[in-house]
Amino acid sequence: MEIFQAIILAIIEGITEFLPVSSTGHMALTSAIMDINKEPFTKLYEIVIQFGAILSVVVLYWKKFFDFRKFSFYIKLLLAIIPALAFGALFKHHIEEILGKPLVIALILLIGGILLLFVDKWFNKPVVLKEDDITNKHAFIIGLYQVLAIVFPGLSRSAATIIGGMQQKLSRPLAAEFSFYLAVPTMMAATVKSLYDVYKETPEVLSTNNLNTLIIGSITAFIVAILAIRFFISFLQKHGFRLFGWYRIIIGIILLALILTGYIKS
């Protein structure tokens, strides 16, 4: 992986991590276009820079994460992450296999886009308007929705958890913010697990050059993600999910066309 390729992937990750458009799908397809998707380092890189982007949440919401008087907040995150930890371990090889199949990701992007066209109409009567009112049950059920994004890469972790939050009658902004909070322990666990697996199975991938690339990519994704979060919350309050739905549909159709014409190998 060249440094310019790493920066391109990091920018895409920073923009898409918190939008309901699937950062995993965008990175997988971008790496396929750049013909680096088969490199062992690429899979590790795509996971680690996601954690770099996630750290922007800790910076933007630092009062929430470091208010140790509200222990219930950490309990909710713990309950919400349990399903992802369990299913992530079970479906690790499934996820890696799916990420190598652009056709599957394109179809999931398309289907997810269709669903987003109707989300605002399905869940338009929120009653949970602040984080203190999110119960442990709400948190656990949202965590179950996150599993869908693990089983179906390309669905979008943020889309799954935000929809899960809205289904539990959280307001759109609150569902988005809780999705951001939940991303921190989720991606931390995924990053640690991936680094450990690489160190155990293919330690040569963790060369000095690759480690420097990981640092540059993570910093880039972190900076871009801060801007993306601010945009997303403001946009979501005013416009909802419909535009993101159409975006996914258009991207899905374009990708299917590229695959069918042989430009991208399925």
C-alpha cells in the first residue's frame, strides 16, 4: 500500500464512518478499485483507521465519556457491546470473506438504501429525548441491531444502530449520538483483536513502515471524522435519512454496473 492510497482510504473512512452509508463497504470497494484489497496489510489498516475515526467521538463528547459520576452510562455501553463481541468472534472469517466480494457489498448498499427511504416514516414518534432516559434494555436491543452490521458488512454499523435506537423510540439526534458512543468500545475491541491476530499469525505485516502508515491513516481519519460528525448531526435534525438512502441506491447501482462490465472483479 502506497502512502497516497492510505490517505485516500483514511479520508473516505473519516467521512463515512458516522454516516449511514457503510464506511466498511466504501473502503472495501475503494481498495478493490486501487487493487490493494488482497494485500494482508489492507484488512488490518481498514480496521485500525476506523478506531482512529472513532476517537473523534471521545474528543467531541469528552464530558460524557469522562463524567465518572454517571456510572450508568458505562453500564449501557457494556450491555450494548456484548452482542457485537459475541457475534464478532463467531463471524470473523465470514466478515473477512464478505469483504472480499464487491458484488455482495454493492447489493447490501442498495438494499440498505431502500430501507433508509422509509425509516423517518416508520419511527416518527420519539419519546426518549435525552441519554439519561435510555434504559439498559434500550441499550441492549440497540446492541442487537449492531450485530446486523457485523453479519452483513456494507449495511453500515451507524445505520443499524441509529435505526435500532429510533425503533426503541429515541429521537433521531439522540439515536445518532448513542450510535457514536457505542462505536468507541466496539471499534476498540475490533482493533485490539485484529492487531493481536496479525501479531500472532503474520507478525511480518507489522513492519515499521506499515506501523507508520497506520499512524498517518489514523490521524487523517480522526481529523476528517470530527468534521463529518458535526455535519451529520446538523443535517439529520433538518432532513432525516432520505438523502442517504438515495445516495446508497445510486452508489449501489453504479457499483453493480462496474462489476457487470468487469471494471471491478466480483
